[in-house]
Amino acid sequence: AGLEPSPPARHRSRPLESPHPADLLLLLSCPDFRAHFACLFGSGSEAAEQWRFSSAAREEEVSEDEEEDQLRALGWFALLRVRHGLEEEADMRGPAVAVVPLGALSKGTPLLACGTPFGSFCPDIFLNTLSRGVLSNTAGPLLLTDARCLPGTEGGGVFTVRPAGALVALVAAPLCWKAHEWVGLTLLCAAAPLLRAARDALRSLRPSTASLAALLPPELGAPWALPLPEPGLPWVAAAVLVECGTVWGSGVVMAPRLVVTCRHVAPCKMARVLVCPTIPKSSKIWGHVVFATQETSPYDIAVVSLEKELEGVHVPVPTEHFHEGEAVSVVGFGVFGQACGPSVTSGILSAVVRVDDTPVMLQTTCAVHGGSSGGPLFSTSSGDLLGIVASNTRDNNTGATYPHLNFSIPITVLQPALQRYSQTGDLGGLQELDHVAEPVRVVWRLQRPLAETPRSKL
Amino acid sequence: MRRQWEPATRLGEQAGCVVSASRAGQPEAGSWSCSGVILSRSLGLVLCHGGILTPFLRAGSRVLTQADATILPGDSCGDDLCLHVQWGPTAASPAGRVEWGRLGLCMPQC
């Protein structure tokens, strides 16, 4: 590969269009979005008090009325019609947007968000700022993406990469805060049900707007439109929800009857564990912890043997090599837990920490939240399993949590022992995880390596 | 990898716009703005967030949480509602840059 030629100059070298006057045709909301929002974010309950969707920082003064108004309007969108004369017609030419049908995209699908941070504050600089991410989670028409969006991008479009530029959703809330922590996910409302509601309303409200209903953008898959996007990533289904008493977390299926999770999710040997697969129509399966590392071990790992085989689950292929900078995905039940399926967040493998040339810790830029522990870290391109998520980062001085700096146990540390246990039932390999060398413990305590002890000159 | 995103980027930028709402003849009353999507350029149809219209609702914001409210007609907002839509191309004009202070934004040295 060589250097690519410079791209042609972008249109930002030309002056910005003047604002065009427009009329409000209607305000619309999606009832399903509101229902799922109430269910996921628990409106009216204690859970709701933990969630905030304000665009203002937590230190900023926002009146309760303002915040309540923001919450009321969260799932509402406005259909406008720009007034333009014949002289502007040439400028108004261009392709109509195609719309992705609800449910057509799977988690992990790459998305492109296009919005204008701070709205009309300074469009010369901020108009149509782009942000990349993936479809992280879905609950009916309520979608979540890890594409980072800013205040003012409410209403901005979120598009597919393949087929290019099909409209998936509109930004409903760019920022989510849970218990004062920035979650790093953007809340979206699927476009398809919104446009269906708009079509119905335009037909019924006024005869003058009825003709517009037929001219709203078509959904993909319709005979005249673009083909549907490709099917989803099979490795997402390897993540399972693990419940052990009152504690829950994530896990990854390593064999049809073997699940790996974190010790802090399933800490006690022989403890009963309920494993909930994510594939449709599959039932929960009981299992028990056959091995959990000791508290003193830096590797926070537990192994669960299931009473029955998990059927139809794609067992991931463990990697043998790590490539810093490669695109990776974390799958886990963070943030929402049992309320909906696992979330997929994307990023890169930001660091591979080695001791004596052996990888002992992985770091990623994916957003990782409480409840993701034990979940898998995958290579996005190959789907190979890279590691098991162990934690994100908290600054004990400020109390701030950093979801985009997180730590995983390399699968190369676990794979030989897991294979040995799978084939022979011998726990010897796993027990070695309790006796790792001090330099590895130092890494996981986030300490500097100890300097070599100076030799006495006596 | 970059080429994979280019067509979507181009189409996304073509569809993107910014919408502002203010009271006719009362610029001092402030304005509200958000992003939007141009659904059809030829028809001038734009979809944007409804939050910027909350201050203009004749019946107040509570109408948005009424159980049966899923659609509100255009005349739900007061007659003084003044809407504007702006789209690309853009220019990083010096005039734009000097306005940063209005929102309290600045560029702290990192």
C-alpha cells in the first residue's frame, strides 16, 4: 500500500448557505420508543433517578423544570417543510434518504452519526460533524450507539456504512449519565417507525399534506430501494448473562458446557450459577463454579460448568496473537443487565502489557460499564476471542469512572488451562493462575515494576 | 478502510442540517436549535428533534407526556414560532470563529 492521493477539496471552502425559513408540519413521537424508554430507564422508579439525559454538565445549573421539559421531549421529533422559491430549486436537488427498516440491523453494525454540536451556535465550524461507532444495543425502536455525540446533535441522523448512507435513526439524547457517571452511549430513536407515524399523520391531518405522505423516503428492502444490510456478527451470541445469587455479570461460552466469567461475579467454588444465553428461544441453564482464582491472584477468573449443553451458540476461536491498534469489540451486559440483551461497544486494542514477552493485560478504548465484567473482547475483523473483560478504571481521588479505559485478561493466559480442563477435567492448569509471578501482580495492581535491588558493595 | 466510510460520509453530510427556532420579532427572547435530517431536498422535508419546540407549545410541555399524544399538528405551536433550516456547504469563516465566546466555549490549552 502506498500513500493515497489527496482527496478533492471539500465543500467547506465555500460559504455556508443562509438559513431558510421553514414551517412546522407536525410533531410526532413513537409510542413504542416511549414504552421501551420507560421500561429500560425505569421512569418513575428509583432507577429513573439514577439516569439523566441532560446536555448540561453535572456542575451546570439546570432548573428542575428545564430538565423535566427535556425528558418530556426526549422521544419527540418535528417534521418541517422548508419554504423555497423556484430560484432555489437547483440547490434543493439531491437524493432522497433511504430508511433502514426496524430490526434490520444487528448489534455491532458500524454506524455513522452526523450532527451539529451546539446547534446553530457556530455552524460554520460545527455543521455536520461526523462520529463513528456501532449499534450497541436495541430495545424495539430505542437504539443505542457508542458513536460519541455532543449537545446540539439531538435530531441528527445516524446512517449505515453499507449500504452507504441509509438512515437508521435520529439522535434522541446524545449524552446519558447514570449515577453521575457518563455512560458513553448515545440514545437513538429508529427512523422507520417515526416515518410511518408521519405518513399516517400527514394522510389524516389535512388534505393539503396528504400528498406528501407518499413522498416520504422509502424503507430499504422495498422493491424500488436498496438491498438490506448484511446479517449480524455470530460472535455476539457467545456472550451470556451470569447470575450468582444477587450478583450478576457477563460471561463467555468457551465450549457447549463451559462458561468463563470473573471471580467477582461468581466467587465461590461450587456455587450455583444461572447462565442466560442471548440467542432467541434458548432457555436459561444452571451450572456451578468449578474453579475461581483466589483473591490474591491478579487474574479475576471463574469457570462455570453447565448442567446442559448450550445449543446453537457460536463458540469463539481464541486468538494466538495480539495486534495493538486493531479494531476490537466488547460484548457485555453492562448498564442494562437483564433488562435487554448484551451491548456491543467498539474501539481499538490500545495496549498489550507484557511480562517477559508474554501478554498479561489488554487495554481497549471500548466503553465498558459495570456488569460487563466477564464478557468477551473480540477482534472485530476476525471475530477471534482476545480476552475476558475484568474492569474499567476509577480514579479513587476524584471518584470518576473512565469507561473507555478498561482491562482484560488475555485469552492466551487462560486457553491452555481451559483446554486441559475441557479435555481431561484436570483443574491443575487453572490452579496455576493462583501462583503467577510477582511482576504480573505488579501490573494488575497498576504499580510500577520494582527497580532492581541495588547490590551491596560491601 | 477510509474508502469504506466515504460514501456514507458524503450522503450523511448531504442529509445533515441545523434547525433553529425563535420567536418572530423577539430575537432577545432567545433561540433554540438542534440538528436535523433532510429527508427530501426536492420537497424540502426535514426531520429534527422536537425538544426545541417545547417552549412554543400552546398547551405547555405537559401535552407531550399525555398517554394518547403521539402526533401534534403544526398549529400546536404558537403563531410567533419562527423556524429556520441551514445546511452545507460551510466555510470556516473568521466571522464564525469570533462568535465562540457567545456560548461560553473556548479552546483551553491542553
